[in-house]
Amino acid sequence: MLIAKNLTHRYTSGGRPLEVLTEIDLTIAPGEFVAVVGPSGSGKTTLLGLLAGLDLPTEGTVELDGVDLSALSEDGRARLRAAKVGFVFQSFQLLSTLTAHENVLLPLELLGDDRRHGEAAHQLLDRVGLGVRGHHYPTQLSGGEQQRVALARALANEPRFLFADEPTGNLDRANGAHVLELLERANRDTGATVVLVTHDPALTASAHRVVRLDDGRIASEERR
Ligand code: ADP
Ligand code: MG
């Protein structure tokens, strides 16, 4: 369960506070697939970062499987993320000096050493259709391929919560559809809760619920 209560977030910009989220209440059930949509600047990325525990809200609370993220230290939040959270960024954010295989291996190594991790990383790459590309570096892969490596990396810890911030924003339609299908499959096959930020209405078709943000507030929610 993912419960956000009364989230308000402000950035300090040029010495002045800028409120970008206002009194957000959102409860996401286990296994739910939620799409968050809204215009650029409406606070989607900020909200996703708060829900995933990458950052703490100025006011309000986020509870992830019963744990109040504000009550944890930064290390505690990092440990919780390593155990339960997968995150996919619009810009892939693979480490350029590591191969695809090594990028996927990284979160597995964070969970403790186990000689089976090499095989697990290979299986994850296989799952996203890149089993034969493990030795390639990010620059040797197309955008769509890099995003599938990033998704394999996000799935490595078998996350209960998978967050994706416009993961298809830099991809053409065919590659975008492939990445969306992998997110849907993770939701269906592993029961992971998925929160997908997108501004492409086509990508919301498979969501159980669409939450629309406007100027930092929830403007509407539509259940499917
Ligand atoms: P979206 O993802 O919907 O485009 P964001 O959450 O990225 O929205 O941004 C919401 C607002 O917060 C925007 O006005 C943006 O300029 C501002 N913002 C985002 N990150 C920062 C930051 N680190 N410092 C100051 N302002 C920020
Ligand atoms: Mg954004």
C-alpha cells in the first residue's frame, strides 16, 4: 500500500519558496497500475520522487507498506528503496562506463553478494529482449534498448513498487509501446504496484486509474 497524505512541496528558487504540490492525498492499492498525467510543470516528477522516497515532502507524509518515509534517515530510505522500489527515468540514467549487464547487476550487488547474480542479471536482460546485448555499453545501444536496460535494472530487486517518469518520452512509438508492455507485464506477472507518469494519453489505456495533476493539485481521478 502506498499512502500519501496532505503532501505539500516547496522548492526554494532564487531565495523564494515555490509551491509545486499542494495538499495531495493519494492512496494506491497493492498491485494497482496508476497513470499520473498533467501539463509540463504541474508537479508530476516531484510527486513521483516523493512517492518513491527519493525526496521528502515539505509537509505531509508518504507511507510505503506501512512505513512513514519521514521517520527514516536518508540511509534508511535508501535501504527501503533497495528492498522495495524500482525507478525508471525519462533519460535512462545508465552508467556509461558500465556494460548493460553490469548496469543491471548493480542493484543486485547492493542487496548482498551472491554468485548467482550474474545469471539473474542475464535473465533480466533476456526478459526485456536484450539477452545477447549484455556486453554492450550504453552508447552502443539505441534509446529504446537503453530504456529496456534501465527497466531491467529497475526490476532487478523484484520491486513491490515500480515508478516510471515519462519512460517513453524520448522514444519513438514502437519502442515506447515495447517499454509500456514491459511495465504492464511487471504489474500483471509480479503484482508490482506501478505508478507511471506520462503526458501521452495512449499510454494511459492500460492503467487502472488515471490521476490528473494541474498546478500541483489533483484535478481529477478516473477509474477504469
Ligand atoms: P512536471 O514533471 O509535471 O513537469 P516538475 O515536478 O518537474 O513537473 O516541476 C514542477 C515545478 O517545480 C516546475 O515549476 C519546476 O520548474 C519546479 N521545480 C522542479 N524541480 C525544481 C528544483 N529542484 N528547484 C526549483 N524548482 C523546481
Ligand atoms: Mg517531469
